[in-house]
Amino acid sequence: MKKRMISVIVQNQNGVLTRLMGLITKYQFQIESLGAAVYTEVREFSKVSIIIAVEDDHKFLQLVKQIDKQIDVISVADSTDQNVISRELALLKKVLI
């Protein structure tokens, strides 16, 4: 199972993330990581980065095409083969005994 990264620029509207997650659920992909942030320069746009586990590349390409057809989506790109800086966040809890 390969991990693929999708970067989506969307309009900052209510329900956009819900529709994106609905499409991913429809194609039965497992979400490994999800990140969303509002652009500081242009407040009406947000960038959503999704890492999903992929078994079938054809289904993945169909998903990318369906995401691109959404009304509030400005652009979508498969960022898997590009050089990107990725960070992971760990939440730790210290228990005092």
C-alpha cells in the first residue's frame, strides 16, 4: 500500500472539508494525515493537505478528478513525487506519580 499526498486549494467556506472527506469515503481510502490552514495573505482561500493510503492508482486518479470538479475547489495537485517538507506533531502527556 502506497501513501499519496494531495494538496487542495479551496475557498474558505462552510462544508468544503465535509464534501472532500465525503469523496474520500466514497472511494474507500484510508486517511493517514490531514492538515488544513488558511492563507495569511488571502483570507478567502485555504490549503488542505491529505495523505491517503492507496492500493489502486486508477481509483486515486478518479478521486483527484472528482475533487477537481467540486465548486469550491480552486486547484488540486498530486504532491507525492514533489520535494516537500513534512512535519509530524506528537502530543505527549506526562503523568506525575
